[in-house]
Amino acid sequence: MTLKTDHGKSHPVGATVLADGVNFSLFSKYATAIELLLFDDANSPQPSQIIRLNPQENRTFFYWHIFVHGIGASQVYAYRVYGPDNPAQGHRFDPDKVVLDPYAKAIVGAEIYDRQAASEKGDNCHRALRGLVVDTGRYDWEDDKPLRTPYSASFIYEMHVGGFTRNPNSGVSEEKRGTFAGLIEKIPYLKTLGITAVELLPIHYFDPASAMSGLTNYWGYSTISFFAPHAGYSSDRSPFGPLNEFRDLVKALHKAGIEVILDVVFNHTAEGDEIGPTLSFKGIDNRTYYILDGEDKSIYSNYTGCGNTLKGSHPIVGKMILDCLRYWVSEMHVDGFRFDLAAVLSRNVDGEPILQKGYNMIWAIESDPVLAGTKLIAEAWDAAGLYSVGQFVEFADWFSEWNGPFRDDVRAFVRGDTSIVTKLAARILGSPDIYHRPDTDVNRSINFVTCHDGFTLNDLVSYNEKHNEANGEENRDGCNDNFSWNCGVEGETNNEAIKTLRLQQIKNLLTILFISQGTPMLLMGDEVRRTQKGNNNAYCQDNQLSWFDWSAVEQEFDLWCFVRRLIDFNKKLALFRQEKLLEVTYTSLEPHLSWHGVQLSKPDWSEDSRSLAFSLRHPKANEYLHIMLNAYWKPLNFQLPPLGQGEKWHRVIDTAGQLSEAACDLDAAVAIESENYRVQARSAVVLIVKPV
């Protein structure tokens, strides 16, 4: 049966369900002809309808469009795009390749998909992914609203949807392990820990096959479609299952008071370089979507380390990115985004950096009214050496940043490095040496000690060197500079003294994270010493090396309690809710910080110093803390600030103590009778003033 068609409209882009059919619109500047393919189901080897678009009737500007009567939501579709095959000029059209609509809201065909077939010569229709027409209005959100939790009250938990519950010991039923539904079952765990936001590693539809031979792209930084949730994270295998299950997850997390932040990869795609597959963008308009070499456009500019670089500053690609972000906020109710290798978005269409006052993609994102109020977090660097930490906050009004120097300097101090105390002080204060704007919310610094990319917290104190042999790249991959220290033995050990020291170092790192000004981020599993056996680039390890081991919650319960108490301690004090940079003074009536050393008011800023003390005071909230950090290998006696009559210092944290007593709730803090406190080697102490 031949379907009735009309000219259609250029807007909206993608497949849009209307009263009596579907409007399709696709941008391609250099295409000479386009065919819309309609399939009877997800795995049909060939289309049941092929509709050729007439450039005189079905093209406006460079948008190809058509309205098809008699179809609606659940229609499976894809395209063939004809045009010049001239790589030297940047054109890679191949009508033998069935390509995805970049705006497809759901992807089907995973069971038949073959990446190799999309890379080799020949027709891949029977092995190609397809889009699914979606009517996003068919979901009951039950009055779900954005949470709008301020940064000052946020505790971010970076996690992998699959790895969180994929382990058989997760307690999740087999069909739900590693899925959005499995994560829903573990929301009480996150709630009890004190988490207010989850930052999900990529959940956009990605290509698991884009890793070394025999391995899987576990992390998901290989996007095929930016609008569609990854089908592999759904326990519901029906065509709309991933879409509905993700929305169920968002709704459930919001009911628990937890925001959803998506890690988005608008810097490269799964199509790779010149030998990579043709899945979507490459076959639709390669020259528009990717940054190509200025002299030889058959070569992809690789600022990402992944083979290609998306041309985010191009008006069409920029529009797609904005449309995508708006979609996930307005239709999928997410609360924010972490932009992977965000410095790429500050490059122009030729790849040159343009992060400065004025229009570019960064300002387009943060000034968009649909995105107003969402969390926008930049990983402010790329793989080609563009390091822009501080600049997103300097030149943009709403973007926050992963504070890479916080990670490195805290690690270096706890390891016992020299020439680091002044840097540590800046990190604790909110990094005013990096974020110079006087009107900057100090919480736009996202503080972290570990993230998915690098050592876990346990491995940071257990390995001097990376051990990535399992990745199949002869240990060449992954970062070489980790600021780690194995405490005397590489890897696992039965030496009790080393095991005790490692645990103490973990507590030190966590304590500094949660007593610093800024927004803290915790990596999944660090609260129970998740290990990757020294692998600091486990992007391709979809196995128990990367998965959350739920038996560790019981085995490391005291550490879990330590983390929960740290979060609770931070939550309860106005000192950690400040949005302005704290004054550094000894007399201010405003919230302020005072630096000390082992003697009051005498901080040791020398190159050989390995200790620092400081007082945090909020006169209006009647809060007064004294914090002592000793990274030296011997105990040090710290002088305590004198107090008025009826007041005493009380110990909240001492990382040298037994784990079950290392941190306590405020009402259980132990009074200190002395005017001095002996801080043990490589330990941290937090005291608070309480009346007696």
C-alpha cells in the first residue's frame, strides 16, 4: 500500500507526530537526493516503503522534509542520503548505508546492528539501527517538577547506571540488573547516604562495540544518538521501554529529592575517524557536522582523542545541541548536564579556541530560557591540550566546572608532597586563584578527589602506577600522573600497618573534600572502597572490575558510616552553605576563615611544610570550627584557639582514630580538655565549639 504524502515542513527537525500523520525533517546542505525508509518493525531486513524526496517540493533551504499520512508513534524509520563521495572535499555520502535521523528520540534494531557492516563497502540495511517515531506527550509525569537544589546544598554522586546494579550480589532481579529500573530499587541507598544529585555517565544511545577488539565500551562515551536513551539500560525490551523506564527513574529520583545530571558528549561521536563506520552524521552531512583538517578534509581534526570532533560552533550543529538539551529538560525532566571535554565547545568551526566574552556555544547554552536554572557543569579541558579551568566561570554566568586542580592538589598534599600547602589553602577556600570573579558563587567549583576517569579512592592509596594491561593497549592508555601513593606496597597486601595507613589516607581525602568551600562530588563506590585493581582507565571493562560490589557495603560499613556522617556534618552547618568567598580575617563579623599552623595565626607556607590548620567561623549562625591537617609522617601538637567561659572544643572527626569512632554526629562530639591537640601522623582533625 502506497502511503499518501504532502510536502511537509522544515520545522520541527526530526520526526514529529501530528493529528493525521508524521512530519519528517532532515538537514543536509550537500545532499543531492534523500530517501525516507519506513520499516514494518525494528528488525525488518528491508523497508516496506521507500519514499524519495523531491528536491523541488521537499526541500526548503537545506532542510529536506515530507509529511506522511496514516502513520504515527511507533513507526520505524531511517534514511538513505545521496551526494558526492569526495573525502578530500569533506564529503562521505554513501547511499548503500542506512543512516539514523540525528533527532531520533528512540533507537531500535540493536539485535541486528553490526558496526562492521557500517564500516565496510556494501549495503548494510539488514544490519542497521533505525529510529522510532515518538510522541513524547504520552507519559504521566504525575506533576513532577524540577527540584532546583542550589549548588550550596548539593552533594553529587557520579555513577554508572549499568555498573551500579549489574553485579549479581546487588539484590536486584536478574532482568533489572544494570538498568534504569535496577537503579530505582537502589534509591533508598542513595537517600540514606545523603546524596542530593546523581551525575550519570552517558545514557544517550551509544555503541558498545567501539572499543578494542573483544572488549566493550562500558562507559558510553561513544554516542550514536543524542536524543535517545540507551536501550541496553532498559529492562523493558519493548520499543518504548528505554524511554519510559528512564522517565520512571527521573520521576522516582525526584520523589526522593535527588536531582538527575546527565554526562553529555557533544564533542565527538561513535563514527570515529576516516576508517570508522557511517551511522548517521557522517553519511548525512559530514562536512557540516565534523571539524575537518584545513588542508585535507579527508582527515578529521581530533581534539577529543576519539577520532573525530563535533563542530559544535556551526549553526546547524549548535542548534542540534540546544534542541537536544531543551528536549532532555522539557520532555525528560532532567536537572542538569555535565559537558564532557567541554573545551571543545569553545572551539570555532576551524578548531581554534574562542572562549571569550561574546557569542559562542557556551553562551548560547547558558542563555537559553528552557535551560535556565539547570545545572551546567563543564569538564573544562579537551584531549588536545586546551585547558580552560577557570575560564567557563570567568566568562559565563551560570556554568560551573570540575575543579581539576582541587583533585590534584588535595591528592598531592595527602601524599606528603612539598610545595603544596599554599595550593591546598586555595582549594579549601574555594580556589580564588582560579575563579577570580568577585560575583562568582564559590559553589560553582565542583570539588572532587576521584571520578570515573582515573583511580578509585581505594586504588589511589594502593598503587603508585596504573595497571591497565587488561585493556589490551599494553598499559599505554590512561593517565600517567595520578598523584597516588601505595603506602609502601603496590596493590593488595596483608600487611596490617599498610592497610591501616591506607584507610587513614582515604579518610583524610574524604575529610578535606567535605570541609572545603565548593560543591563536593563523590565517585560511585568510593564510600565502600571499590577497587579496579589499579586500572585507571576502565572504560572497556564491563565486568566485576568496574561494577559496584554490594557485599562491600557490609564489609566496609564503618567507612560507609564515616562518609554518611561527613555529608550530614556538611549539611547541618551554614559555614558550608556560603555562596560568597569567605573573608580571610581574624576580626570579621561575617563568615570567615583564619589560617594557622601548629601555632595560632602562624601558618607555615614554606616549601617543606606538610601541615595546615584553619578556623571557620560564622558569628551569626554561632558556628565555630577548627581544622588541623597533618600530612607529615610524625605527630604534631597544634595549639587550639582560646574560648570564652562556658565553651569547649569538641572532636567531630579524627581520622587517626578507629574507623567506627573517626567521625561522629554533632550531638556525640567528645569534649577536649587541653589547650593543645596532638594530631597523629598523616591525619586530619575537625573540632567544633559547643557549650558545656
